[in-house]
Amino acid sequence: MKFILLFLSLFSYRYSYALDTVSAKVVGVKDGDTYVILIDKTQITIRLEHVDCPEKKQAYGQVAKQFGSNFCFGKIVKVLWKGTKDRNGRWIAEIYLLDKCLNKELVKNGLAWHFKKYSKSLEYSNLELEARKNKMGLWKDINQIAPWEWRKK
């Protein structure tokens, strides 16, 4: 009996706090880095891990939102979630469609910053450096303002 209870508690912990990958339909795009997915009739808000997109009223904010919408709205995606949530209760995750990662595509296309305050990923850092070098998206503008700075104003 103890073994069964231990197994059930471990199983419950694993699937309530540390999901690895889930399939879900994207039913909402709030902005470039915030999405709403549907899992078993439950809506869950996702904050994209590793990235920070321009705010909606910032230059390239609507472009980032449209890019994300074109990428995955209405589609079944894979969500890689390591069990962390932000202070607003949103899952911090990566979204994949087939073999492409939305988070990486946003940075690669110059529509998001690598959010170094919360991510130490060398891959995302290199994607941002490459986008800057190639003057992709917002990197065409010499006066771009990081979203975390823009939010302070």
C-alpha cells in the first residue's frame, strides 16, 4: 500500500509541476511573447522562455505579434515546459511547430531580445548576435529600446 501511495504522489508531482512536453492548440496571441493554449478544455497562458519581444505599442511590437500568430495560431504545437511559472502564473515555456521553435525564430528574425536577465542560453545569445549583425527586424533601427527599459518609462 505504501508503494502505491508513493508511486501516485510521484506521478502526481511529475505531471502537475514538471511537464516536459505537451501537445496543445494555440487559441490566443496576446503579444509577441505571450500565447494562450488549450489543453483538455483548459486555457493556459504561456510566456515564452528566453525571449522578450517589444511591447505592443513599441516599434516592432505588432510585427512580433503577427509573426507569432502566423507561426502557430490555431495550430497544434508542442509546448516544452520545465515546470516554472512567472509571477503572473503564466507557464514559462518554448513553443514548437514541427521542428521549429517559435522562441528561437523570433530572436533569429530580429523580433525579440534574448532575455539575459532570466536566461543564460548561449544559443539564444548567438541568435541575437547574428540577427544584430544581419540587421534583421528591429536591429535595422539604430534607436531600438529594450522592452524592459520601455516598460520602466
